[in-house]
Amino acid sequence: MSNNIESTVVSTRIRLARNLAGYPFPCALRSAKQAREIVRAVYDAASGLRAFKLYYMGDLSDNVAQALADDHLISTELAANKKYGAALIDESGGEEQGKFSIMINEEDHLREQYIAGGLCLPRAYGTLASFDGELSKQLRFAFDAQLGYLTACPTNLGTGLRASVMLFLPALTRLRKMDRVIREISRLGHTVRGVYGEGSAAEGFMYQLSNEVTLGVAEEYILSEVRRAALEVVNLESQARRALCEQDEVGIRDECLRDYGILANCARISYEECLQRISGIRLGAALGFLEVNSFRALDQLTEAARPANVGLYSDGKLTAAERDVLRAQLCAKALAGAVHR
């Protein structure tokens, strides 16, 4: 079997919720003028720190907005906020530097976030905290000496920190043990959600584990507890994978190799089937049935195969059937360089 952490932990995300003093929360903004003032203030302060590009949600096509949401750079709620919503996205760095974005006028005035591959909570937090510290020198955040950072939702009060780890958990899911895992994680003060957060599905056996408590605890405690919980789930998934193989190793190997064969050679494929096949390939690589250059290559293929991202090749003008053909071509090309029998 491959390294358990590498094959199970997909990415780390750190998010900080902040609001500007002197303005109502986004849900209570009184005019478009106030919203524009907030966007301009945040952009002026942030653009001197990183190479951000400003996007107004009202100026984006539905396909581009959905592609940004699919890549976790913005939320679906912000994408739908055509009236007041905006985002700053740093497009200067590669995958190694991680993804950096700021959502403006979503639930809070600012949602700063940084996403990096693998399990790297302290490093990811250090990167975002350093940026937040510089930003706070230019913007006056709403802060209370007793409550900490003031946020629109009480669950974000205090540190305003949400530390999340994306986990690939096919064996626990297939063995129907996820309900028990979720209960145990909840008991520890954390939550487990789907790929896109609260209310979303666990597409491709992907789950987000994150802290629920932000008030009355230090950032370092949150990070250490989320890491501890993530490592415990990694261990449980490893045990579940061994149990799967003990039940029917030849059958699991056959499934994974078939998934690879179909995805590498098909002429068209839907996103739903594509996601299923990529998950099988990832499981096969985790169990040693297939060799991959990196698990990140499979994550990138998952991102590229999403309908909105495939649609970017023609600004969303492809039909569903045309997207399925193009998706198959993208998969064959990606797998040729990333996966080996």
C-alpha cells in the first residue's frame, strides 16, 4: 500500500472570517454604494500584498462563476450574489504555492482563504495569518476585546478560523462505517461534510473535516485538534482498506483496473461516471494495484473534468454531449502521463 497520509489527505484549507468596522454585515448592507466601498477598500489593501485579480460576480458568466466555485476559490453562495459579491484571486502562483483567494460580501465582508495540497495545517495557517496581519494594518476589522473577531454567524466568532482537511475515504464509505466516524468526529468538536461544505454530497468519496468551535480557543489549539482528528481518520481508513482487500482482493483489483481501462480508452464520458472511475483509480493506486506519479495529478484531473471547467474551453458554449467527448480526451491525455500499470 502507498503512504496512508498521501493517499488519503487531498488538501488543507485555512479560512479566516473578517468584517470591516463601521459597515453592516453583508446581509444588512443598505446600498450598492456601501458594497462597492467595501470591495474597493479590500482590493486597495490586498493588491499591494499579492497579485490579486478582482472579479465582480455580476460581471461573470454563470459558467465562469461555477468554475471558480468548483475549484473552491469562491462559494456557490458568493457566485449567486450578482448584486454585491466580488472576489480577489491570486493567479500568479502554481500548484506548489497553493490557491489564495478572498471572497468579498459573502456571509462576511471578507473570507480570506488558502488551500494547499496534503496535510499542512501549520504551514497553511502561517501563510494566511501572515497575510491577514499585513491586511489588518490597512483595514480596521470589527473586533471585540471579549468576543474576538465579530462575524455574521455566531459560530465563527472569536478567531474566525475554519481549518479544514479534505479526505478521500472510499473504504470507510464502502464498508458503511462513515456514520460512526462522523459521530465520533462530532463528539470531538469537529464536523464532517461533503466536498463543498454544509449540505453537499461526498462526491468521489471526498469528505471535509473541519473545526466547529472558534470562540474561546487559540488558533494553535484548533490546528492541532483538527490535525489529530484527521490522522485518526487516516488510520481508520487504512484499516478499512485492509479489510476490503481481505474480503475480496481480486475483486477490488479488478474494479480498479477496469476503471483505469475505461477512463483511459473511452470516447465520451459523463462527469458522474468520470468521477466514479477516477475514484477507483485513486483507490487502486492507494492499494498498490496501479502506480501514479502523484495523487495530486488525479486531483487535478478531477478538477479539470468538472462540467464548468470543461466548459471553459468554449466559454460554456459546448453541449452536454460535446463536453462528454472533450472530457474523455482530457482524461486519456492526463492518464497517459500520470498512471502506470
